[in-house]
Amino acid sequence: MPASKDNEAVASVLPKNLRRDATPTIFADGLLGGSIEADVVRLELLARHFDIDSKSLSPAVVGRIVMPAEGFATFVAALAAIANKSAGSRKP
């Protein structure tokens, strides 16, 4: 089922030729943390994984987002817009 326009967020400037082949999808339960060093933002994403040794779920780093700090504020604003729409769709 295609997503409605109310549920989509897009970058303010789109490349003319956007390629989507071989783009990985990462599921994350949360964020471990982040840092800014040398004008580069680094965020580490966590997800629960089954640990064979302990036979329980434990957090594991499943991906990293690394981007120039100059674009980070726009990235956060887009995430906030999605979060606001998500919170609005859960209200009774």
C-alpha cells in the first residue's frame, strides 16, 4: 500500500538523478549516543538481538549515521517533523 503524502517527509533539495539500488535498510530500537568531531556528526544505532550465550535479548550496535555537521540541523528538523506527525497519529 503506498504511503499517503501526510506520512512522508522529503529533503528540501532532491538530486536530479536519485538512485535507490542497493540501499540498506536498518532497523533500530534506539540510539546509543553520538558525537561531533572535526565537523562530522556520528550517531550509533541500537537494536535488541538474541545473545546465544545468555539466551536473552541484549542491545547491539546495528548501524552508524555519519554526516557533515553543517547538514545535521536540517536532518534533526526533518526527524522532528516526522516525530510530530507520528505523535499526532497516535492520539485517540
